[in-house]
Amino acid sequence: MFLLIVTYTAPQAEVEAVLATHLAWVADHYDDGTFLVSGRQNPRTGGFIIAKGDDRAAIERMVATDPFVTEGVATYTVLQVEPTRAAAEWRTALADAGVQLPN
């Protein structure tokens, strides 16, 4: 599993100009089952994505195709994480997404 931290590197107006294509890219990865949760940082300096997977190189290749990256308005920090605890309602959702937690 990965925590992807998006950091804007351009003025907000430039980010907004790419937002629609970025959101379409995000939707594609929800559709293919990779993304579980995403959203904005507060204050709005970037965003975050929680993604399924265990192949760091594949995730890094994928984020390199984000229009935010290809248009030079944001960068990613890719953190591979291993959840070990979750609230009951999250355990169910994670299990449904194929993420197994220790008992």
C-alpha cells in the first residue's frame, strides 16, 4: 500500500489549469482499482492519495504520468506503508479492497 503526497510546485492558477485532466487521471485509477482514497491538503498546498499495490517501481511509473507531473505543476512523495491497525469500519473497507491487516 502507498501513501502518495502531492506537492504543488507552481502557482495555484497553473495548478487549476491542469486540474480537470488530473482529476480524469485520478478517476481512471479509481476505475482500475488502484486508488482507495484521495483528496486535498489543508491548507491547499497539494493533495494525497492512498493506493493499493506492492510494486514501488510500478507506482512511481504511474505517478509520473499524472498531468500534474507532466505539466510541471506538482511533485509526488511516494511512501510505501504497511497498515497494522485500523478502526473496525476501516478494516472492513480495507479487506473489501484486498488489503489484509494482521489480526
